[in-house]
Amino acid sequence: MRPHVRSSSDPYVGLETQLTELIGLVKIVPPLIEADRQRRWEEIGQRPGDENSEMIDIYEEEAGPEEGYGFADYGHTVHVAAVVTAWEAFREYLIRKLYETAFRYDLKKHPVLAKLVIEERQQWSRRFDILESRYRDFLSVQVTGLPSWKSVTHARHLRNALVHNLGQYTQAYLNNKMARRPTEEDLDGSVPTYADEELVDRRGRFTPTPPRILSCCDELAKYSS
């Protein structure tokens, strides 16, 4: 994938382009991987039999560790990339809308103030809670009260869990009412028995469900006009 974020003159446009491609990957790549694995399995089954080797053993040996011995969850990897990129695009959108609305000033002749504005914007990139509070302070918009903001919180917790916890489960994520826990389908028909405390700090192997946060963009747009 081309580094759109760096090659584009507009980072937000670059993130949108990258996210669009990731959505395509989510739809296209996992089925292709499964089809390739099926072809390999059928090809092994058509070979002359070896009484000392099981098909599953041959399959795993030929796949090797790079493919998780034939069972690597590449679909999960693609979904993680999509969730993380979607969150970055949305966060950049919030920063841009706030900046364009609250700081429509030419500060070239006021370098001290310009420096303060730059430092302020840097805080928005580092601390999402500060970004939320600045919408209230500068625009009198209580973003946490927007109808879709629960999905935004869910997206943030999910992104943080995937990036910092090497899995889907952190205590903050599980405290969210929209948190997704293992299902029988995830566990190949086994009934889930994990308590929440057993899920935290485990490497998640369950495909995350990308939250719907784009509706917040429409809700916020009216405040920037």
C-alpha cells in the first residue's frame, strides 16, 4: 500500500484514501486466503497416500509458521488495520473542524500567539479528553452528549485495546456497554465461559466489530458553519 498519508498534501485526505483501500481489503482478502487454503488442502488430498502422515500434518508443515501453519487469522489483521485507521481519520476530522472554526485568525504578526495555538493543537492530538473539552469550551458543543458519541467512545477503547494491549480486551473496553465478548462462533461452537477478568491482558483472537462513528461527522458539521 502506498503511504498516502505522507504523500498527500492533506493528511486527512490521505487517511480517507487509506481507509477506503482497507475497506476493500476487508472484503477481498479473507475470501481469497480461504480459497487458496482450500486449493492447497484439495491438492494434498489428491496426492498418493502416505500411511505415516495425516493430511493435516502435511498441510501444516507446508504452510509453515509464517502462515500460522495454515490457520493464521489474516482477516483479523486486516480488520485491526481498518479500525485503527478509521479512528485516526475520525480524530483528525474532529481536530480540523475545531481548528478551522475556533482559530480563523492570521497570526503571522503575532508569533507568540501563533506558538500558543500550535501547542494547543498538539494537545488535541495527544489527549482525546482535551479535544472533547475544547469543543465545549470554544464552541459550546457538548460532544459527549451527541446521540452517536457512545459509538465514538467504543471506537476509542477498541482502538486503544488493539494497539496497546495486543488484543481486544482491556478493562476500559469491557466497561463499555458496547463491548463485544467471545461468542460460540468465535470459539468454534464452544460455549463461552470466560469471566471479564480472564479476558483482560489476553491476546484477543476474535475479529473486532468496527463501530459506526461516521454519523458523528454529520452531527458536528452544522456547528462548523
